[in-house]
Amino acid sequence: MRGVLFAIMLAPAAASAGELELVGYVGSVFPFYEQSFEFDPGTLPVPPGVSVEQEDIFHLDGKGGLALGAGASFQFAPWLGIEGRVDTADVSVQITGARYLVTVDLPSPIPDLTNELVLGGGEADLHRLHPVSLNFRARTSGHVRLGASAGISYLPSFDFVTAQRASFKPVSPLPLPGAEATVTLEAKALPEDEGEGRLGWNGGIFAQVGIGERLAVVGEARYFHFRQQTLTWGVPEIEPSLPVLGEALVEAITGQLEPVDFNPTFFQLTAGLAVRF
């Protein structure tokens, strides 16, 4: 962000000393970007006489989404300049839920009671990544301009939130109506934590085709690289409340989840419009 503001502040000098260019982008995080998270809580802490059988493993599958960006560059020589930019990358996430059978051992001749807990589908939101970059930039001149830029990038903290539908109901000896709720779980990545790191780098190539004296259509391909980030899960919120056994099981499952190692490195293809001063 500081790089963008710095470039914009150079506008008064640009008319006499060089060329100032403001650019807006829209496009897609490269479609081949994909990352899967698999959650297996393992052996759960349950009271004596209660057993839990896990039917499936909970998955989160992330794919590249919408990319947006804005930048300002100052060309202090015909072929060389500096560039400040802010990009945002979105990742769409699909949830595959898990099913648990919870059996309560009751004294004979009373049949054991089996309940079903389903943590089903829902919404998962990986908040947009907002890398801020300051680059050196080289380009050709003329009606059609080709160029490249590269430099350092800064990654602020970001959150990951899941909101799943949950149901808990008896299935044996008699199938009875159950209760439903929404389980919201948040994880946070803090790149300032030790070993995480906020700084990375970016590099890209672009082409511009002029439209009149001050406008140009821009196409760009850019790669961002950051160190792996750890997302640490918080305490789940369950609304409305489930039966005591169901709620205790949800808390036990989420309490067993290991931190997620997330790779915020991505590639994006964008197009936009440039305004020159």
C-alpha cells in the first residue's frame, strides 16, 4: 500500500520528469491452483460406555477464484520505472462433510442407543489474500508495449471460516427426529508469527495496446510466492444448541483438528485498463 501511495504522490512531477500510469485489473487465479485440506480427528475423548465410529473424512477442496488488483507506476526512464500495487486473490472452497455413529452402551436387556452425527456441507470462506508489492518495472515504448516487473511483496494476516450444517439424531433402536444446527469454525493465519514470515516476492509479464493518447488495454500474467502459513483453529460456535452428547462430540472433533498448513503461493491471469499521465 505504501508503494501505491508513493507512486500516486509523484503525479505532480510526472508531467515533467516521466510518465505516471494508473492501472486496474480483473481476472482469475490460475485454474490449476488447487489445494485440499483433510481433517481426521483420530481417536476422540469420549465417556466410558460411548463409542464413536467415523464413516467419512471431512474435506475442504480449494480452487482458484477471482483476482483483482490496482497499481501505480512511475516511468523515470523510457524503459525503466517503479511500480506499487495491491492485488487480491480469492479461493473458492467446497466442503465434503463427515458422518459419525455414536453408540451408547446401555445395561441389558435395554438395547444400545445409536445416534448419528452428520457434519454436512456448507460454506467455507478463505478471506481474500491482499499482497502489497513494490517492484522494478521495464517496458518497451510505442503503441504496443511489452514489459515485465518484479519485486518484494507483503502479505497481511488472513482468516478462514467454515459454516457447516450439523444434525444429531437417534437411529437405533428407533429412528426419531433429531436436532439441527450450524457449526461455525474460524482459523487465522498470522504471518508475523515466528517462522511464518510476511515477506515474499512477485514477478510478471504484461502487454499493453494503446487506445488514444492516454488509455491502454492491459493483459498480465503474474506469480506470487510466500512462505507456507499455518492456520490455527479457534473454538466452534454452535447455533442453535444440539443435545448435550451431540454438542460435546462436535467440540471434541473440532478440538482434535490439527493446524492447517496453507500455501498462499498463486498464479493469476488478468486484464485491465491503464491511464497514463
